[in-house]
Amino acid sequence: MAHDLTVILDDREAPPPEVAAAIGSVRFRHILRRRRRLEDEVAAAAAEAGVRLRVVDSDAAAVTLAGWIEDRGAGPYYLRLPSCIAPLRMEELSGLIAKGAYALETMMVAPLSGDEAPMLLTAADAAAVLRAEGREARRAVLLSLGDTAQRMIDHLEMVDLRDPRLLLRFLAGSTEARHFNDTGTDGRVFRKSSTDVAKMRGEHGFFHAVPERMKRFLMPTFDYWERDGRAGYAMEHLAVPDAALQLVHDAFSPADFELLLDQFFAFLDARASGPVGRAEARATADRQIIDKLNARLDAFLSSEVGARLDRILEAAGPRGGLRTMQAAALPLIERALDGADVDRLVVAHGDPCFSNILFDRRLGLMRLIDPRGATTAEAALMHPLYDLAKFSHSVLGGYDFINNGLFSCSLDDDMRLRLALDGGGPPTWADAAFRARLAARGEGIAQVRGVEVSLFLSMLPLHADQPRKLAGFALVAAAILEELEGAA
């Protein structure tokens, strides 16, 4: 017979300094992975199994919960999950919870890791663990229980998030892979495969094709393969978080961010370039920026989800529908490209958004991953503004907040849609630092943002499988249009 089961997410453990150094002083239950907080992932698993979730975030809350457990009597069971111990196979957590309802005694879900372990507990044992004051007392209780408790096979692969390397293993692929991609880690090796064979060939070949001076900013790729309509490659799995993860967790200090800017602009300066003449540079920009925008919007608006978004924006968007926004954007993009007065192309990464930038704030190490891809340097040539605009759409546009679902859209008093990024989005000092760095280099903000608005509009069909993001991206594009028109 199944017992009444409650899942307890115990979040009393604070991240140690080495973890805070990687992703900031965020609580373990608030760690973001694939657009969801750890707490939300556990809550979803509990809901799927049909049981309640209780969250404990202080010793006082733990004592209160222990009293509730004691008042309920000996019948119910409790699955206590310390938030610092998380499953790599999160998709199997609901199955474990469902099975836990049939337990007959206290059981170890995974081995003790230092002073913590997930355990399936009787009421008396759950109350004892919750009432233990401090880490040492809790460890003593868990050790005592572990001496006699049966041990389950750890099918979920529980890892201790207090270990920075295991934390990064848990967070590997924290930005969702495209539906046609497959990613994973094998020890110290990260592997990626896809049905888009040409893209895999280009991503692998990019490191080997670019000039030597660019390579220090890139992750070496190896083990390329093609078979049965798929292709893939490997690279070292560094225990280094991506910049998007750090940004959304508010981990950057102004000094950290200046160090990232130093590295990113050093990468820009390392890109090989050569004069091709203004006409050819502009023709390339037209193909890579304007023509892409027009083609993607045409395709998007012909889809059901694109047509629905367009109707919503027509009714409540601050700049009307997508065609109206496109008409407003095109002359601003043209003006940006004219104002840049570029006569050269560069060997470009093509997608240096923050989720593609591994950055260790302690070492100042930066490595770019997932390039647009090319098997020759000539095939990687792009307009110089493109990489800058990709970086800008994370710093100024808040792309990573929207991509991770950290935003809301609401109607204002005029019944117009308004966008709010969680926590205000990227810090204002980061915005100011990036603009100051552009000004110091003689780069026009209007030129960068003109290309950036094209990115937010042209990315819409790429995120059609996550419709909630679409309004967010469109509203950022509308805000950039307002800025550019106000500065004209």
C-alpha cells in the first residue's frame, strides 16, 4: 500500500565561496538550468508524481516543519532532498518519488557526500534530521541513519553541487539545445551531434581554419564524425560557466565585467581582416543582415505561430505588427551600415552571445564555443559589426534573460504590451561600461544597435518552438527602434 509522501527540498546549505566565485551568491534552489530553477524542476517532478513539496530555507523553518511532521503521526514518509545534491538525470526524479511512496523503512537514495545525502525517511527520522542544528549535528544524524538504512541504486546520478566541477557538470548545456541537436558530457569531454551535418562540419572546422592568433580565444575541436545522416564532434569540457549563466545569476561585479570586455575586445582585434572595398563590404552586410532578416520574417509570418504573434502585436504591441516593425527597422539598419563606413570583412565567430562565451572570472579566461562555423577562413568572413551586435544583444538587449524565461509581458494602462526582465535585466553599470568601451574605440552605438535590432527580429523563427519567448524578443526589438529613432 502506498504511503502519503511529501518531498522536502532542504535549502539551508549556502553555496561555498568556490561555487559563488563561479556563478555568484545564488541559493542552490535558485540555480537556473535550461530555463528552470532547480526548485521548479523538483516541484514539477513532485507534481507529476502527485505529491506535495515543502521547501525549507532556514533552521527555524526546519524546526517548524519537524513539528508538522510529528503532529501528523508515523504513517507518512518523507523524501528529503538537500538542494546542494542534485540529479543529473532530473527526468527520472518523478519516478523515484512515485516509488518512494511504497517504502517500508528509511533508505539512502544516494551515498553520503560529505555531510549531506538525499534520503527517504520515516516521520521520526525526518523530524530528527530537520531538528539537527548545524552541519555537524545533521551529519551525525545522517551517518547514524546510514549505518542501518538500506541503500538504493543511484539511477539518478546525484552530484554534489558544492563541488565546482560537479556543479558545472550539472549545468552543462544549461542553455537549451536546439531540437535537432544532442549534447552531453563524457568525463572531461563535451560531445555535440546534430542532423545538420553541414553545421557540425563548420563548427568543428572553424577552429582549424581560423588564423593562429584567433585560436587562443576558441575551444579546440576534435573527434569529428559523420554517419547515418548525423555528424558530431568533441571538445574539452572545462569546469567554466558560460557568461549567460553568470549574468542571469547576477554573478558579475563591475571589475569582473571589465575583464570580460577586455577579453572580448581583444578577440575582436585578433580577427583576421583584409580590405575588400566599401561596395563589397556593404554587399556582404546586405546578404548577411538585411536579406536574412527579410527572408526569416517572410518565413515566420507564413507560419501559424508567426501569424498569431503578429496579430497580438498588431493589437497591443508598442510598434504595431511585425511588418510595421520591419518597415521601421530597415532604414535604421541601412543607416547603421552606411554610418559604419566599412571597407573590410573579418574572420568572425558569428554568434558570440553570452551563452557561447565560457568565462572564468577568477582567471580572466575566455573561450568562445559554437561558432557559426566554416571550414575555411574565407567562408567565415563577415561584416565587422556582426560579432559586436551579438555581444550587445546580451549586454544591452537582455537576450539571455528572455532565452531563459526570466521575463514577463503585461498590459500597461494604454493596453500596450510592456516587457519586464527579472531583476531589471543586465545591470545598468554593465550597459554603461559596454557603451563606454564602444565610444573609446570609436564604434558608434547606433551602428551596433542597428544590427542588433535585425538580430532580435530575425531570430523569431528560430524560437518558434518556445512561443512565450517570441513576444519578449519582439518587445526588445521595439525598444531598440525607439532608442535609434530618438537618437536620430
